[in-house]
Amino acid sequence: MLVRLLYASRAIDTTDAAIEAILTQSRQHNPECGITGILCYGGGVFLQAIEGGRLAVSELYSHIQKDVRHKEVVLLHYEEILERRFGGWTMGQVNMSKINATILLKYLEKPVLDPYSVSGKVSLALLEELMATACIIGRA
């Protein structure tokens, strides 16, 4: 059974090297577990969708909750799915520098990434629009 989980967290270390280390680890680990997904990072906030088998996704989320690189980990949305939406990525990354502020304002009160202020469905819609508007990098 496939599931999709969406969560938000705040980065402890916001340096480019720390964020790149998280992406690199995800891209190395996720394929062997059958995990695909997308990561959006901006202003110290992560918004991530992960997809895969129920057990694999649950184990990964449990690991993220304990990961010292994250704080304020909040589950935004969880659902059983018929097919993957982010199947082309082991861990795609949203290029926040290419995002038009009007896309953020369509879903959020201010043009900054703040998934804590909206529902999980709104956050998922934002990720899907970012994907549709080619704001995704790192298709690995």
C-alpha cells in the first residue's frame, strides 16, 4: 500500500552545507527504501512530501522526528494513495530563488514559506503548483 506524508519542520543549522547534506543523505537512502518525494526549504523551514510503502514512510518520518537537524516537526497531511505524485524524484528540491512571490501569496498570507499557518491540503497544493511551474531542481 502506497502512502503520502507531508510534514513541516524548522532547520537547526540553516547553512547551505547543512541543507545539502540532508538532500544528499535523502537521495542516497530513499531509493533503497522505495521512497520518493520533494523538499521545499526557505527561511529556515522545511516542507516535505514523502511517498512510498506505509512501513517505509512511517519509519522515515519517525527518523526525521528524532533527527537533531530538525525541530518543531509537525505532521501536516497523511493519506493512502493510488499512485505517486512525486515518483520522478528520489528527493526533488524546490528552488526558492525561482519562485514568483505571487505563487506563495496564492496559498499563504505573506510571500514566505510558512506551512505552519495553513492546512496540509493547502501545503500539498502549493508543492504541486511549484512542481507544475518548474521550480524543482535536483531531480535525482
